[in-house]
Amino acid sequence: MFDSIPKLKIEEWSNDAVSTYLVDGEFIRGLKEGETLLDPDFNEGGHDLAPALSNLNLPKGTVIVETDSRISEMQCWFCHELNERNLMAGGMSYDAAHENSNQMVEAGVRAHPETACQVIADLLNNVVETQATKVEVTKMPNEMIRKVFRATIKQVDETNYRVYAQFNTDSRDRDNECCAATSWKKRIGSYIAHPVLVSSHDYTTLLKQIGKVELNQSTIDKSLDGWVSYKVGKGNPEADWAWELAKDGCAAFSVGFKPYESEDGDGVEKARRTFTDNELLEISQVIVPSNREALQAHRSLSAVEEILVKDVLAGMVTKPEVTDNYIRIPADKGDHKGHNIKTIDISTAKGIKGLYCVTDKKVITFMFSTDSKFGWDKAKCEKWVEEHKDGKAYSQGEVKDELDYITAMVKDVGVNADNKALIQKLWRDTGCDKPEPIAPSAKATAKDGKQELVARILGKK
């Protein structure tokens, strides 16, 4: 995979342990395996120890940075990636190394760009050799570990105040660790005997018991999931608020367990540690998510919306119609059988939702609330849809309003490193800041032109 990527090696910033390259970021974002994009979110750079780039099969000691029109930014990215790789090779987790590198770049190199080349030289002189880890089963100490995951809410039962949630997959978490799908079944009995849902690991008062969990034992060897029931309307405001978060798909859960056995990996092709035999002790609803793969897959559907999705997939919603809950206006008459359909809130203030086809990336049916406070009738709905035709849920005016609102927020609270990356991705995706492509220049640019680019990055021009 790495061999197919257009790249330019920076010889002056390479040695026996590390090789640095400029790469074509657009090419990487378009790489596919079958119909699946391998790394559509690739941004700025990476290295062989970064978990997110494992699909690229980077050779050991490889550091890559995408080409950009801003020389100083590419220098900052090389500083970041080299520092991050050194820290991870020494045993630090990806997230800790990433944050350390963010701080180093922001406080040092970006504030004093004239130091970039010297910082890179120092990092190259202090490259940490990655220690190969032998995979072996390790007996774990008898201490409880807590892992935090944002749940995938698969179903909502508003009548009984419960959600069906997936608490954990076997993907890696922020510590480059994972719990094997088969790790829970052997010792699940102790939790099933006392399936209490607690708020934020707090056992100080009875009000912290906000519900209970009924695990699905038939899937326990594949994933940790089940029904979470909340004590709503019983005089406990914490339980009421936890339910509101869960039904809106904003729940995060901490899984507390005793590990009995684990396997160590190299941290690249395999997780740094995989827990293979666990005893589940508690499930607690908390705030901070950490598992990257267990993000909410889609907004949960109410019983009414579930029926509508089935109608759409069966081809039944082909003309405007009024039901008890919604005025339904189809926007697309294509065949969406077998497609991934989800609901989206288009305007909560106006009572508008939409059925969005993820497969085709378009709204296929608009749903207007029949609640009298919104004032919708069939004619008004059809007019609104005509103004937003071609399945577009939003207008350019609404985009401008949202950008104005975001601008005001940024002025008030600033932007952290993660949000900067999102802004850069949006900037690039909208075609506002296309990186300098390497693929054409590798064929069309003379050798002297390549050397000039390298010289600029090295600070020689």
C-alpha cells in the first residue's frame, strides 16, 4: 500500500532509524480497498506507530507529512509527527503523545518558526527504537479497571424509558487497549446477579442508582450490549437527565471490570494490550467517551419513525400524506431497499425532520410535525420542500447563519487542536485550500524543482 502513494523522501531529515516523506494527501484520502476508503480522514501527517494509519502499512520508522502551500506548517507537522513517534516508541499512549506534541508545536515551533529545523534535527538525533513486544498471555493483578465508551444506541423505547445500547466493541480505545469480544462470557454471572446502573461511579447516595441493565446473554460472546432501563419520574432528577441524554444518543458508559488474563501486542498491528478474560463488575453512565469505533452509528428512531423507514424501504411513501404525527413529503423516488436510512433533525425550532439515505447521501423524505405550535399544513410543507429541492436539507442562507454562529463561538472560547483539525478538513473538503499535489509534479516537475521544494522546507531558501 505504501509503495503506491506518490511521495518525496526528505534525505536530510532521514537516518538509519527514521525516513521522512512528503506525500500526496488527496491520494491517501482516496485510497480504497474494494469499495471502502482506507483513510478518508487523513490530515496533515502520521507515522508507522499511529493506530489510525495501520491500513496504510507504513514501513517501520516511516514519518509522512502531506504537501501544503505553507512551508512553515509542513515544518510544524514534521515536528509534531517526529516527537509523537519518539514518545510512542518509548511506551507512551497515542493520545498522551499526541497531546504532548500539540503543546510542543503550539507553544514552541509555531510561536517561533525559526526554530523548526533545529527542533527536527534534535528529534532525529534522539530517535527511540521501537521495542518489539512478544505476544504472550499475562496473568493480571486482581484490580478493577474502568474503560469509558460512548454507546451505540440501537433502539429507544420511550414508553418504558429504556434504550438498547452497545457498550463496547473489540476495537482499540484511547490507551491502545481493547477488550476481546469473547472476554466477558466466562464470568458474566456476577454482574447479571446485580445489574445496577450507577451515575458517574458515585456510590455515596441512593440517588446515584439511576436504573438497571439487562444484558443480552445471547450475544455476549460477540459484543457487550443490552437494555438500559431508567427510573424516570420517580423523584430522582439525575435519573431523569440521564434518560434524556440516552434517548438522544448522547450517552457514555464506563465499564468496570477485573481482568484475569491479557495479551500484549506491538501497539501497531495489534493493540498494545488485549484483555481476554474479564469479570464485569459495573456499568456506570458518565460523560467522557473514549472508544473511537463505538460512536453512535445513527440517531435512534422512535416507533413512529421506524414504521416510516419501513414504508420508505418498501416503496410505500411516494406522494405527500398526513399522519397523526407527521406530514410526510417525499423528496426522492429512487429505490432505497437495503440502504442505510437514518433520521436527522433539520430544524427542531420549526419541527422538521428528514429521512436521510446514508448510502446515497441525500434526504429522501421530509417530515413536518403536526403539532399545532409549528403551524404546518400540507401546502406550506410542499412549498418548503420545493425551496429545498433536490434532497438538500439546508439552504445557503442556513449555512451562512450556522457559520456566523460558529464564528461568534470561536471568538468567545477559541479553538483547541482537535477542532482546528476539523476546520482544516472542512476547508479542504470545500475546495478552499487544495494541498499542492505531488502526483503530477513527480512526473512533470524537473529534478531541480523537487530540490527547490525540499530546500524551502529545510529552511535553505
